[in-house]
Amino acid sequence: MIKQTQTIFSIIFFISINLFGRVLPSDVVWNENETGYYTIKDNSIVLVSTRGKEDKIILSSSKINNIKIESFSFSPTKNKVLLFTKSVKVWRYNTKGDYWVYDFNKNEMQKLGREMSSSSLMFAKFSPNENFVAYVSKEKSESGIRNSSTSVNIYLEDLESRSVKKLTSSNGTKKLINGTFDWVYEEEFGCRDGFIFNDDGSKIAFWQIDANQVRDFYMINNTDSIYSYTIPVEYPKVGEDLSPARIGVINLKNKKTTWMKVPGEENKFYLPRMTWMPNRDDLMIQQLNRKQNHSKIYIANTDNGDTELLMEEQDEAWVDLRSSWPYQVQAGWKFINHGKEFLYTTEKDGWSHIYRFDINKKSEYLVTKGEYDVVKPLAYDEKNEDVYFIASPENPTERYLYKTSARGNGELTKISPAVLEGSHNYQISTKAKYAFHSFSNYFTRPMQAIVSLPEHKFINKDQNMITKYNPQIKEEHPLEFFEITTIDNVIMEGWIVKPKNLDPEKKYPVLFYFYSEPAGQTGVNRYGAGRNGLYDGDLGEDGYVYVTFDGRGTPSPKGRAWRKAIYRNIGRINVRDMAMGAKAVFNKYDFIDTSRVAVHGWSGGGTATLNCLFQYPEIFHTGIAVAAVANQLTYDNIYQERYMGDPKESYQDYVDGSPIKYAKNLEGNLLYIHGTGDDNVHYQNAEMLANELIKHKKVFYMLSYPNRSHGIREDGAYPHVRLMFTDFLRKNCPPGGR
């Protein structure tokens, strides 16, 4: 489910525009000695020195006929480079486009897939010997959102002869997806690039999704022609069959495919992670059961497909699936010690920690020790055997870089400068000598720098954040962080933005901003906190109090019990925390007018908004909900079943947590907004909710945006959303002190 908090507040790393969020590369490209890194400047690829030397142009724009480079990837020897351009969206990300290869030795370039449609190739990558490029495409490709009509296959192009061979088959079906994924695997597991060369380039491992066995959900376009037409999306809803997935290995010498024999009944499990093992011709594969509370890691023999169980993990709620480690393709683990061991994260001791696993001995030990969470693992320093990660043991609203010994006997060391309070992010080089560092807090705009590790020395004087940082601005800022304790003895952190020129003799209306589900945390100390991009104006200037806080179930670094308290309780325990938290805020700040209380949220936050308005009408009087899940049974099975369980066992929990059950209790003012082309939270939620409100003769306002997706950004729609948001709030929760 989209985290609207990320949409509004995400801090973009200074080279991310060129390198991240695109198809390739997944990480920063460093030169061998890490004396520089490659990036895009003025549409040229340049080598930027970490030692203060001038930039070196590696490939100038003039040599590629000024083709706009959106991202790039070098061949292993850097004699060739892949250029990605003319990208278009597939679901949420620009993962489809045109690829060109530039050969530095020949000083020439060539376009890949010449016989294929424009902007139709995905995830192109060099073979290890650099003579071939493999990519994914449809036989007849289309730009824009992928529909269900055509299968997707993996192709191999010979760079010398220009011949193209199709490596996978559709088996006569229309919806067989090879080398990439369907909507739900991308959305909920972060899976997009679905094939990998082995080390010597003799084999390709890949995922295959059989979307023929997944029912289509039909979105309807009523505006682009006289007759409406449907847009089908393969979308497995709660309780429906899973997306059937299997993993195959193509032997490029004989073009035969061997399927990995992962145990279990077909269509009863997920395969979210897979990668080649270093110095071996084997795969490591993660399997999750449908409930996602039992993870198994297998080693697969790629010659015959036989598998051996390596390790497994179970949780009473769900096993937290982590994103890939940097520089580790499609794996939730980090191989170390020449592939003999790996690092991985788990919550099995009550906190999110890093463990070190010995593959041969099948034994492990805890690396990060203590009552704190590893928020994000970042890097392994092979020379010093240190592991770097993001954590915040003392304040769950902040993020810092820490390190400790991967031997499990080291102390926890904070690397980020203590004076820079707030949120830090890092992209650490392969050998852990350097890092791209970004920092901000609610009163400090994002700053970027390159630092050396482990001493965290700023390489360039003009990038020294400590000398540029001005903590005095904090005293003048209207936002402050707080901690509240509810009558249920739940402690929550958040922020409040007070009205400008606050008169202590007056009472002011309050607007709460909530997300409250496992996919997002709103009360984080970073730039953008306290700002509302939906309000056309200044909330504080107009006399509103603006508040957010995070309750149980949100991904705050407060331990497993905190995060998993929401299991089978979405729509109940999190909503109670919001309501009781609001009361605690009222008690803490006596300038709030409890007769003028509004709440808003998007996606999961829209669901929370509806539930607050319906379940606690005595507290919340005005609500603006966007793209909400009104009925949890309409959402996808991976996300909703992970947190709510198997509907065969927990059907009533789904019903009891859905806003539609409580719509009859509406007493206040509701504006409901949804895009009819939302392929994430389907527009049917709006119509189901409307029917229920109509049945109970409730006055409400609903605004539909034709053919707009979950973010309602297309064709200039967002400014209109702001217009309606602002108008409705001002009319129904009037601003200013009284």
C-alpha cells in the first residue's frame, strides 16, 4: 500500500535523481580503489573524485547524440556501458524504456531490441563476458501501464552479430511473466528485476509468474472515448489464489531450462527472494508460506533443481521481509567471507537484529546486541569485519549511522555526528571507505556530503555539515516533538505545529494527520515534518494546530512487540491509539478547541481517517480521506493477509477492522476522494462506502478523479485535490482562535 508519508516527506539523495528509483544501477558505481564514483552531470557520465580532483568526463553527451541518460550500468571491465532512456511507468516505477550500448574501445553505440517497440525493454544487463545483453520485453510491447494481454519473456542479444534469441516461452498463454513480476509482487515484496546471470555467464536464473491463474480486476475508462473500455490488472485479492511463482535456470549453452524443486503444494507459497551464491553454481531461495509467518531458506542445485533446507524462521504474527542489502542482488541477506557465511536481519529475539550464519555448519550468532532495532542494514567492512546500519536506540523519531563488529563481540558505536540531531541516510561504498551522506531535521533543509569511514570525516570543506548547521533556528520553529501516554498506558511520539501568534486565552482548531499502519511512520524528525502539501496556504498562519503521532503497529524502532501488536487488529488497535492519543494531546495542550477537530490521511491513512470519524465521532468531527481501503477484503492478499491473517480463520477481524462496518455512525463532515484509475486501492472502495452511507441516509461528499491512479497526480489533478481539501477544511473546521 502506498505510504503517502513517503510521497510528501521523502528526502531525495543528491545523486538519486540520476541513479536511484530507476532500473539501473541499483547502487552507486565506484571505481576500483574508491578514489571516485560515477554519476551523470550535464547528461554526461563523469568520474567524481573523492580526493578533491576535477571531474573526469567518461562519456560526453555529444558522443551519444545527446540521448538523455536516465541511468547507466557498466560492463564488468567498464569497456562498455548500458544507457537507459525514454522511460515509462510500469505500475509505479519507470522500469520500461530504451537501452543503448556504448563501446569505449570501438567508440560507437548501438540500440538494443531494434525490432521491438519503442520504450519496451526492461532490466537490461551485460553478461559477465560482455558479449551479450539480456533484457525483458513483450513480443508486442506497449508504453505505459502493463495490462494483462501479452506474456513477458527474457531475450539475449549478441552485441557483435546483433542477433536476438528468446530464452523463455509463453507456452501458448497470454499472461506468463518471465524475468519480472506482476503487480502484487512488485507492490508488496519490492520485486521488479527478476533475472540474474551467474558468475561465469553460463546460466540465467529467473522468476516466472503465471498470471493466467490470477483473476483480473477491471478498471473502467469512461472519458477517453464515446464507448467505455476496461483496463484489466492481474490482482489477487484477500482470500483469492496466490500469484503462482517458480524459479527456473536457463543453461545458455543448450538453452534448456531447469526448474527449482522448492517443496510445497503449488500456489500455496511465495518466493520473494533469490540470488546466486558466491563461488558456487547454486541458488539461495527464500520461501514464505501464505500466512507469511514461516520463512524457509533453500539451497538449490541449478543442474538438477534439487533443493536442501538451510534454515527456517517462524513468528506468531509475520516474518518481517527485509529489502535487499546494498550491492546484493535480489537477496534479503549479505554474503561475507567468500560466500561461506551471510548476514541477515530478524526479529526473533524481540528486536530487529543482525545475525551471522555459517552455511557449512548451519550455525549462527547474534551480531547486534541490545534493546534497540536495526532499522536498515547498510554495509559490511570486510577488512575490519564491521557492519554498518541505521538505528536510533534513544529516540524513535530519529535515524543515525552505527557500526559494530560482525564478530559479535564489539560495542555499538555511533558514527553520525551527535550534534546533527535528526534523520541521516547513507549510501556506503563497496569497501566501506566512503559514504554518500544526507541529513535533515524539521528545521534544517537536506544537506549532502561525501564522508570517509569510519571516522566520518567530511571530504570537502564546503560540505561540512557541522559548520553549516545552525541549531539556533530550532528555537524559532513552530514545530515541537512530544511524547504522550494514553489511558491504555501506550507511549507515543509525534509532533505538533502551533498556530503563529498563538493567544493563550483562545482555543484553536486541530488537524490530525495519520497513517497508522505497518507501512509507514509519520512522526519522524526530518525536513518536511509539520508541512501539509494538501493545504493551499499556511496552517499555522491561518490559525490551525497540526498534529501527528505513531501508535502501535507502525514501523517505529521500538521493538517487535510494538510493531506486531497490530496483527489481526488493523482498524481497531491502531484506531484506538489514534483516538486515545488525541485525548492525550487535548490534555497536554490546553489551547486546542475540542469542538473543532479534523483528521486526514491518504491510502492507509485514509482508512484510519474513516475509522476515526466513524468509530469515535465524539472526538473527530471532520475528516478528509483519500484513496482509502473502506473494505479490507478488497485489498491485495500479500499485504492484507500478512497483517490480518488467513481470512478463512480471521474473516471477522477483516470485517471488524473495516470502516464500512461503522459508516452508520457518521455524525460529522466527510469528504472522500478517490481516483477511478487506482490500480492499488481500487475505486470500488469508494462505491462500496458510498452505498453504505446512502443506506443509512448520511450526508457526505465524494469526489472522483477520472482515470487517476493512487497518487492522483496525472493531468494536473493534484492542484485540484489541494483546492478541494483546503475549501472543505476551512468550511467545516473553521480556522482561527476563539
